Amino acid sequence: MQIYLSSLTENDYDTSLQAIKTAFEDVVESNHDEQELVVRLRESPEYNYELEVVAKNENGDVVGHIMLSEIKIVNDTKSYTALALAPLSVVPEYRKKGLGKALIQAVEERVKALDYTTIIVLGDPNYYSRFGYEEAKAYDIISPFNVPSEYFMVKFLWDQLIDRPNGTVVYSDAFK
């Protein structure tokens, strides 16, 4: 099985949306509109194509996708720019083969090169903790959503981050 990771191209636009929809069809916790979120994020002024990676099989079919988008973490005195990981998707027949891990690593390498320091994710702590994500509450980062705190996670990409973001996360309007 050969998989290729790349930036999204115009030819991948619709097929990536279908792959996202397929990936979440069997996920009980999903509201099944992740592909619509991606459309809204792509249409938002903050959209950056460098923060989106697709995985393609040997036939060129999109079988996985990951997207990051800019958010703010705001406290009484400061506003920090961070990234939200949403969504990560792998179509069912390609799961449990390391593709999700490869997508996470690929997009994290990209954003380090772009000087981002912090990624927030709302997701399964059993999955994301394997990649260094920790409960955001431990770093005084507060979710704007009413979710169990262990599902709201953060990863700092720089080991020597002097001014770690803290405060309440503010998502773009695309998330509403």
C-alpha cells in the first residue's frame, strides 16, 4: 500500500469533502457535518492552504485529510494566535495503518516551519495523547464549549516556549 501526502489541489477539493464525509459516517460522536465545516473554513478569510494536507492512495483517491485553522487564545491582557486541528479524517478501510499519525506529523512539521507554537484539538484523549496532546485545562486554556475537559487538548510545538498561551479559546465564525 502506497500513500502520498500532499497539499490540497483544485482537483482534490470535492474528493476530499467526500472522503471526510465517509470517514465520519460511522462515528457516533459526530454531528456528521465535518465536510461542511471544511467548506466554511476554506471560504473564510483566515484560510491558509498550507495548513491542509491530504493523503492519497496509489490511484490518486483521497483517503485521508487534516486541516488546521487559526484561532485566538485570549486572556485579560493578551491575545495569542494558535491553531485548531479540525478535522482529522481517514476513510474506514485505511484506518489502523498509521495514516492519522502520518497526517498529524506532516501538518505539525509544516506549522513549525511557519512559526506557529500551539495547536488545540477537541477530540479523543486516548488517541491524541499518543501524539503529545495534553489536557488544555492544565495550562489554563479554557474551551468555549461545554465539553469534558479531558477532550479539550493542547500541544505546544516548541519545547522552549517562554510565553505559553493561556486564556479562553476563540474560534473563527466558520466553527459556528
